[in-house]
Amino acid sequence: MVDDDRPRTLADLQLIDVHHHVVLPEYEAALARSGAIDPSRPFRKGDPPAVVCQKMAEFGVAAAVVNPLSVAGVHHGDDANARYLTRSVGEALAKFAGARSELGFFAPLPLPDIDGALAEMAYALDVLRADGLILLSHQNGVYVGDPRYRPVYEELNRRGAIVFIHPTIPPYLPGGLDLPLWPAYIEYAFDTTRVAANLIYNEVLRDFPRIRWILAHAGGTFPYLATRLRLMDELETHRPPFPGLGTGRPFHERFPEGVRPWLDRFYYDVALSGGGPAMAALTTLAGPGRVLYGSDWPFVERDFVVDQIDDLMTMPQFGGHAFDAMARRNAQMLFRRFVSS
């Protein structure tokens, strides 16, 4: 049964979508320049801003923070090409979003090129006025949360930046897993989970508390596996037989408070996760102010997006004011451009 204060139709929703892709010609051209192949298959691509906003309105989205990336990513082995892709796509995004008041955007960074990432971060935030930054879960096998990125975390923290984490194809694929399944079905969720655990274990959350991290797809499997992270201390104290694992300093010494206080420090979008079991796990872990709406359009069909919204409007986890918080109010707190929308 739907609470009386919840919207009843798509037209009533006024969602703010923080997981909304656009497939720009500039991104495709930059990938071609790098010799990269994009395995993604969006249902729409190359739409101008007016058409994007029209399609958004068809499933109740009033505003969106768009991102330009597919799982093809940014860096394909050459720093100069990665910087070119980042700059050209960032400028195209700024022009694209600037055409409509309903749109903001996440700008990419050319990691693992640290110097390039710092330069492009400054350009994106100071010149292009990006609303935040988007990073894939890993680029060239180096995961977000890796200590090698510490200069980048320091600058993100100084700026109080919003960083959206989107999964990509794990480095063990293709060829490293004998399953006849497209990675998006299962593996992407685990890649997001790796980032969340990495950010905790490598002390990034603790050392850089001003960064606002958004995890795509309800954090992957992170809400379900969060309890298992209490076993992190065994990595050093029990010396598992895997060379190269652990920092050498016991987790309980670095985190005497344990892992629990760090589990709800992330923001989460609900893209591809708007079912009862997933939302039960997420809303148990995350506070009511940390869940955001996301559609993953146009990488899923419109009917799937609408079905997810229907589920969100009826499930008990979003009864009363909790629905409005997830649907728009939490996004307005993060992205001030949408306060009046």
C-alpha cells in the first residue's frame, strides 16, 4: 500500500537522477584516437540536451547529473591520449549540460596518470564548473583507494569534492573467468564493492573525510558483505597464504574503533537495485540521508527503469518522507544547483 504522501504517477515524481549516462560523439572520437574499443551498448546515444531532458521527463526525472563514461574508461596506455580524452570530453560535457538548467555533470580524470589527474581536476572544477568527478572502479588494474593515488585524494579532500564511482570490467576479464555471463550482470557489482573495501582498508575514508563518495548500484554487494569486513584484521593477524596481501600493520591497531563506523560513510544510488532485498540491505546499512535516485539510463531499457521506480514507490523502506529524501532531497543537499528545482 502506498503512503498518502508518496507520488502516485511518474508525472508527480520530480526525481533527481545522479546515475544518468550520455554518450557523446567527443567521447567516441577520443576512444577511437586511443585505439580503444567500447564494449558498451547503450539503447540511445548522441541525443542532444533537449532530447535527453524529454526522455528524462518520460520516467519522472526532473534533473540529472550526467556522466560521459562507459566501461571503456579514459586511460588506454598513453598519458597524452588520456589527457586529451579527459579535456575534450569535459569541455563537451560542460557545453552539453550548460544548455539546460536541469543538467549538471561529472567530469572524468585520466588516472592512473596522477599529474594529469591533478591538472584536469583543477580545470574541470575551476574552469568548467563540474558538479563532481567520475572515476571507474579501476583503471588499468589500479583500484580507487590505492595508496598510489594519495596526492589525488589530498586534492579531492581539500576541495570537498563529490566523486562518483562507477564499476567497469574487472581486470581478470576477459579470459580469467569461465562463466558465460556478460560482466554487467554480476561482476560489476563486485568491482564497486572492491572500491568500498579498499577505501576503508587503506585509510582513505579516515584520512580524507571531506570527500563525498557516491557508490553506483547501491554499492554493489557492499551492503550485503559489510559484516564480513569485520574480519579484515585477520589479513595480518592470521597471515593468510597469499603473498602481497595486507599492509603489515594489524587492522585493529589502525582502526581501534573497528570497521562499523566507516560502513555508512558513503552515498549510494539505487540504479539497477530498486528491489526489496537489495533495498532492505542498503537502508539497514546507510542512513536515510545517503541514498540517492539513479536510473542508469540509457544503458537499460525504459521499461526496466519504470519497473524499478514502481518498486521504489511501493516498498516499505521508502514510506513517508524517506521516498522524497531518496528521490530528490538528498541530491539537493549534495548538488546545490538543484535546490530551486
